[in-house]
Amino acid sequence: MKLAWLLMLVAVLFVHPVSAECSDTSQTVKCEEVAKNYSSVPSNLNKNVSVLYLNCNHITLEKNDTVILRKYNNLTELYLNNNSIIVVHNYSFENLLKLKILDISNNYIKTVGKAAFAGLNKLQILHLQNNKITQLSSDVFAVLNNLNVLNLQNNLLVYLDVEVTFNSIFITLSGNPWICSCDLLSLQRWLNNPTVTMENENNTMCTFPVTMKKYPIKTINISNCKQMGTFGTTLLPFTSINTIYGTTYNYTNGSAYSGIQPIGKSWPFSVGVLAVILSTTALIIAAIKFPTWYRYLISYNHRRLEEKEESEMSEETFTPQLCTFPQTSESNEEEFIVGFEQFHTFVPEDDGFIEDKYIDP
């Protein structure tokens, strides 16, 4: 009997799992699901949860997580730090209209969509530190009108274009490989806005170029920049991001970092000029050296022809001699013997007297 009741209890728990550990007070519902080895946002939480801790899990914040988060539309604080987030997609938090604090720090975030924080009009604190963010569009912050704290420390940002005017904001930018070129002027002007307070101002320094290294990005004087237009478009003849970007430093592994920003349009022109110079030089050298090479080739062919003729003549001269080398054939021996015998053949001699017709017999 006890076994039957135990089996029924297990079945009930399997079909209706026990909700997460949440503390319900008169004003807030707080759920702490820390280090539970979750790979996605749990769907069995109290729908009225207002403070949710999901840090130290393996959540990736994919589409299914976004769908589940929409159910918790009473959230005012969401902690997703120390998870496995790589991309913050557009509209990931669109239904969390009451959210004031969002912590997605200490992840592996490389890309943040332009509309990633759409709908978070009441967001006040945003933690993005200790990620791998290489660039942020100014549109990312366009909807965050009430943002007071923005932490971008220890990422891979080389420049940042912020066109949003906040009432008052506290920002942290240290630990990024800033390139102090004309492309940074927009950020520098924004940082010097009286409504912006910068933490670790003296420790937020240039990384490149080397001549400007260790200078604070907020106060460094970036010269030789020509401002154009209303939006402060800048030109820099010798220290623009496009020209020195190939040696950007990567703080994650202590090596040179490349590929953060698209390469500028100046390099195809440089390659084209180099190709024209090399081809022109090759043609000039060929034109100068061609007569010499031609004479050498002709003389070489003549020498080969003379050697060939001499070899043929030598063959005609010496071949008969080699072919008529003294032979020891039997026919020659027989001819020699026959001649010898004919020469020495015995001829019967007369009696030794000479017939004289004047002598009477």
C-alpha cells in the first residue's frame, strides 16, 4: 500500500513539478535559481516574480528563452550574469516593460542587436561588463531614456558612438583597447557632457597609437582632425581606425586582435597603386633587357648549330676509317696465298741456252 502511494506521489511530482524556490513578500516575489545547471530559462516559476536570479547557469538567451521571459512581465530585476550568452538578439526583453535592472555581465557576448533592449523604457541599470563586445550601435541606447548606470568595462571596444542624451548617467569604460583617433572625437565630446559621469576616468586610457598610449581618452588632445558637417564627421590623415586597426590589441588572450571593424576603403586603392608600380617597373626592365636577352639567345642558337655541324663532319670523316679498319678475314688471307703461289709457281726452264737466229744450227 505504501509503495502504491509512493508511486502516485512520484507521478504527481513528475507531471506537476515543484515550482522554483521563490520568496513571496507583500510587495515582491523573489526567485533565486542560481547554479542550477539550467540551459534555458525555467518555465515553472511564479508568474508574478519581480526579482529573478538566474546567474551561474548555462542559459544562452535564444528564442525559446525570450518566449518564456515574456510570461514574467512583472519583472523589475533580472540577473543573467555568468551564463553562456553569445548574442543578444533583437527584442529579447520586449515584454518586460517594468524592468529596471538588467545584468548580463560575465558572459561571452560578442554581438548586441540594435533593438536588443527594445521595450525597456524604464531600465535604469545595465551591466554589460566582462564580455567580448567589439562594437555597439548608437541605436542600442536610443530607447533607454531613463538609463542611469551603464557598465561596459573589460570588453573589446575600440570606439563608441553615443548620440543619446541622458538626463544623468554614470558610465564605466575602462579595460577596453581604445584607439585614440579622430573616430573617438564623438565619444570624447559626449563624455565631456555635464550630464555624464565617468568612473575610473584616469584609468580609461588609449591603447593605440603608441604615441598616445596611457593618455585618458576623455582629456587627450586629438589633433589634425578636420570636422565636417553637423554630426562632426572627422578625417585623420595618419591615425584613423582604418589605418591602424590591424594591430588592435586583444585583451582576452594578450595577442594582436584584428577583424573587429570592417577594413576601410583606402586599402584597395593602395593595392591598385602598388600593382601599377610593380607592373610598370617590370615592363621597363623587360624593355631595357630585351635586346641583351635576344642577342644572347641568337648567339646561343648559333653556337648550338656550329657544334652540331662540326659533330656531323667529324662523323663523316672518321666513320669510313673505323669501318675499314684492317681486317683479318679469311678472304684476304686466301687472296694473299693465291698471289704468292702465282708469283712463285715453278715454270719449266729451257736448257739454259739462248736461241740465236744468226747461229746456224
